[in-house]
Amino acid sequence: MDQSAVITAERLARRFGGRPGHEAVRGIDLAVRRGELFALLGTNGAGKTSALEVLAGLAPPTSGTVRVLGQDPFRSRRLVRSRIGIMLQSRGFAADLTVAETVSTWAGSLTRPRPLGEALDLVGLATRRNVRIRQLSGGEQQRLGLALAILGRPEVLFLDEPTAGLDPAARKQTWELISDLLLSGTTVLLTTHQLIEASALADRLAILRNGRLVGLGTPEQLAATRPARITFRLPAPVSLPHLPQVVATINSSGGVELETQDLQATLTEVLTWAHQQDLHLGDLTARPASFEEAFLAITGSSEEIAA
Ligand SMILES: Nc1ncnc2c1ncn2[C@@H]1O[C@H](COP(=O)(O)OP(=O)(O)OP(=O)(O)O)[C@@H](O)[C@H]1O
């Protein structure tokens, strides 16, 4: 186990409904470092929420080991509770309380809560403090959930789909808040199925599919698992040079697409060849694979990797 990690999971599994039941999380290993934003990414039903609930200590694993700040977060909940913040998708607020009453009630259970006004300001709910929960929009309830999660100034924050259902302005505000929390040293583990959110915010990501970890790394590392592409149009029906390790496709109108793991080397070879042949390559483009391409390839493939 990585001793420097703030959150660790070893062979974490979670089954619903006894045996055989449904195995929502099937043995994942991960280690989240202090101060990083680690995202669990995956399509609907991949097991993100099921894993987050166990990592946050809200449910025990069926098998495997979880540690948060060195403790078992389920069995030793008392020891970690004051140091973590949790925001879930299902909120369960009391409909008749106001926003301020809800925050104050929660603050009463914390040792060092933020002032009410500060917490509401941070999530953009300052003008809604006297509104009853049942009159809040879904996005506002979402933000109230975030206010409660950060109320106790947690060292470790667990966020389940923190921007789901938010309008673009509220989403941007949430991203900025999360970035500020990271700057102040908070460790954040969040789930999302939004690729842009994951690649923009996360230091590292774990991609889940059918309860298994199928990708782990920085957005750049994951993108680099897919080939880069060079495209151009041939001005005349000439043969391409021999390009080792490159997959070349040529269509009937002279359009060429090259897939390569070494963009610089292949591009150099192509340009040198074109120069020697005195060819002008039309519409030349060269680009590395995007994170989105990698995600689609990883979640669509049957290969699974170890952490
Ligand atoms: N309480 C439960 N009882 C039985 N099955 C469950 C329960 N909760 C989740 N599941 C199943 O476990 C699987 C993983 O669900 P989970 O909510 O963890 O996925 P997710 O990746 O968070 O999906 P989403 O993006 O849709 O929220 C799904 O097949 C789901 O139907």
C-alpha cells in the first residue's frame, strides 16, 4: 500500500444483493495523493458512485481494503469523519427548512465550521439563504450539497457528480471553487461522466467500465495511449514511402491518413520524403490523439489493465 497516499483501495469490490447479486465494483486498486484531484470517470452504470460511497466510508466493501487518511473509513468512521467532506447525488434535505437553517443544522455537528455567509458565498447561494429547500431548483440543491461538503474545511473531499445539472455559469463557479480548494491543499476525489470536466480538472483519472479499472493516469498519459494522426492530400498518384510502425490509409481521391505512436519521427519522414520528391502535400495536419478518443477507445475495448 502507498503510505504517502491519502485514499487507497486494494482489490476493492462491492456487490449488491448477496450472491450472485450484482457486482458493481470488481476489484479496483488506486492511490490518491495528497492535494491532487483524482477523478473516477466512466459511462452510466460503470460503478463510479458505488466505488465513491465505499471510498468515503458510507458503505463497507464486499471485499478488499480501503484507507482514508490511514484509517478504515467505514469501521473507524469516528476518526475520519471530521476530516472529510462528502457530497452525494441523493441529497435528502428536509424540504421545509430554509437554506440557512439547513447549513446551520449541519454546522452544529462540526467542530470548526465555516461561517454560514462564507459557505453560501462560495457556492453562489448567498441570495437564497431564506428560501425553503422545496423551492430550490435541482441545481441549487446541488450547490447546497457542495456547501455542506465544504462546511467543515475538510482535508479530503468526495464529490459525486458535483456539476451534474448545473447551468454553465454555476458549473464554472463550481470548477473555480474546486480549483481554490486544491490550491489550499485539499485532496479531491470526484466522479463525473463529463470528459471535458475530467480532463480540465483532474490531475489523474481512473476510467471505470463494468466495475473494473480500464485506464489510469493523467489525461495526457491516457491520450498518449492512442496513436497520433497525420493527414494530407497527395497531389499526384505516387506511392508513399515505407513508414515502419505506421498504419496508412489512402482513399480514392488521394487523401492520406497515417496513424503513428511517434508523431515527430513520422512527420519528419513524411516531410523529408515530400521535399525530396518535390511534392506539395495538400491540407496537411498533424495532431496527437485527444483525451476523448482515448476514453472512447478505452471504454469500448475489452482489455483491462492493472492499476
Ligand atoms: N442499491 C443498489 N442495488 C442494486 N444495484 C445497484 C445499486 N446501486 C447501484 N447498482 C448497480 O450497480 C451498477 C453501478 O452503479 P453506479 O451508480 O455505481 O454507477 P455510476 O458509474 O455511478 O453510474 P451513473 O453515471 O449512472 O451514476 C449499476 O448497474 C447499478 O444498477
